[in-house]
Amino acid sequence: MSRSIRLPRIALTTGVAIAAASGLAAAPAVASPTAPTALAGAGYSTGTGQVFMVNPVQSSGDENLTDDKDAASAVPTSAYATVALRNLDGSGNLSGRWAVVRSETGAPAYSPTGDFRYTRDVDQFEQVMAYFWVNEAQEYLQSLGFGSELPGANDKPQNVRINQWGADNSFFTDKKHEIRFGKGGVDDAEDGEVIVHEYGHAVHEAQVPGFGTSEEAGAIGEAWGDYLGVEVGLAADARYGWPRRTPEPCVGDWDSTSYTTTVPHCLRRLDTGKVYGDKVGEVHADGEIWSNALWDIRQALGARTADRIIVNAQFSFAPDTSFSAAAKTTVATARSMYGDKAAETVRQAFAARQIPGV
């Protein structure tokens, strides 16, 4: 089974953005290294990379940016950030504790000094993006307690292939537990939210093997990927002090510029106002019902509390769950973790989407 990110553009409503909350401490500035910095006692090292601050449309606010055939000049230098590449295995490759990057369309990034700074006109830039954002997503889940006080959520190395899929689409395949990023227009691994969306599918599969065997379960999977992509991006903005100049609920602002004409450019949004009666039987479109509920829970309870409930509930979903059953499970999880008041807040979010039985 595979899960992909793309769907045709549809008309959406605009919601109100709210401030991000994060359980992560601010990271120090990164100096240019002469050798990878070893983490004491951990067996891992930290290198240096250059990435987009989630994506260049978000950080610049410029909705007129275009791919221009991967030209470096198409994106302002201010869209890049120098970051720590944590948890590397010290091999000189982009391989580490939470991410293992492979490439078949360009030379694999390699640096014996741990310096992985590239611009978007070379294939290695996407490799660095994939490593950084997969690692960032897992570190965010760990910051919520998953892998310590709560069960781990895909807390193992995640295989990633860059441009393995020769089309403008990306997907996660559970047969190989591998994420594959496509090319065409804006190459998918240039957008941090697209990378984390696909990682969300890997998380679901690790939590519930075979998840997504019904249309509604598939829609929940797409919604979760969209939500996680936005949430990890917002946490990174808070962690590193990055700017956000586009609406927070907009998913994939940069990737979508190649095939959307409306502004702001969004693959999908978390605040469409869709309800259960708007279902059309397509997982990406129907996922906007579920993701709107998740976004409302976050607004009401704050990012950390909401995300601990949302992720923890997913361990108890059936592979073919319905919206109704998954909503009831999430309400019950909120009650067991935070009490009746939190449970009622979660129930109201699903009821507002007119999901049956809640």
C-alpha cells in the first residue's frame, strides 16, 4: 500500500492563524565545522546543513516565486537557514538515528567534515532537506514524550529516496517502509511540509500496521500527514526563530506553486470548514474534514496537549477505522490523559465537523 500527497486544487476558505506552541528549546547558532561534532556517549555526530525555513514562500511571503527549472536564482538567499544536522552516524553520509537518505538521480551527499551546505540547483540540497525534516519530525514527537513516557511513534531509522519516483508525486510504501519523493515543477523534497506529510504516513504505519484500508481511514491518514507537516513546521519556526509570512493552516505553499493559480498557494488547508456531509469519496479532499477537527483541537488546547492526545489516540485506531470510531477513540484518549474537560473540548471539535456519533 502507498499513500501520496497530491490532489487537484479545490476552492477553500481562509481561517485565522494562531501562534505556534512548541515543547522544544531554542537551538544555538551553528558555526561552520571542520569536523563532525560528536555527541558525548551517544555514538552520533552533528553536522551542518543548509535548508529552507520550511519553504521559501512561507518565510518570504512572496506568492509569486516559481520553480524556474530548479534555478538557484529563483529563490532569495534569505530563504535559506544554516542548521545543525543532528543524530548523524559519522559515516560522512546523510545517515543517522532517525533518517537514512538514498538518491538515484544524483550523487549522494557526502562530507567527511559534516558540512552539507548546498543550494536548490543541485540534487544534494533535497537530500539535506529530507534528512533534516525527518529528523526534526521525530525529535518533535520525542519532545511530546513519545519514546519515553509514551510509546515510540516510528522511533527508528526512516529510509528516504529522493527523486526515485519519476513524476510530480511522493508517497510512502509500507512494503519497504520507505518514503519516495518525486520531481517535476517544484521538486517535492524542497518543501518541508511535503517531507513531513509523507513521514506522517510512516508514523501511522508504525503505530498501526496496514493502516488506511478504508476510504475514511485513508482520509484520516492524509489529514494527519497534512496536520503533522504544518505542526512540525510551526515548531521549527518557534525553535529557530524563523519567520512565517503565509497563513499557518496552508499546506505545501512552495510545492503547490507549480499547479495552483489562486493565492495563497496551498495543496490543502487545515481550516476549510468542511463537514461530514461534504465527503466526496477522495481521501485527500475528505481528509480536510478530519484535519480541520485536529486544527480546532490544537487551537483550543494548545499544541503540546493537543498533539499528545492526537498521536496517542492513533495507536488504538483500527486499520479500517471510520471517522466516527476514530473520533470516539480520540475523545476517550483525551479523557484518560487530561480529564473530562479536555475530552469535551475534543468531542466538540469533531461534532463541529458533523462527524456521526460524537
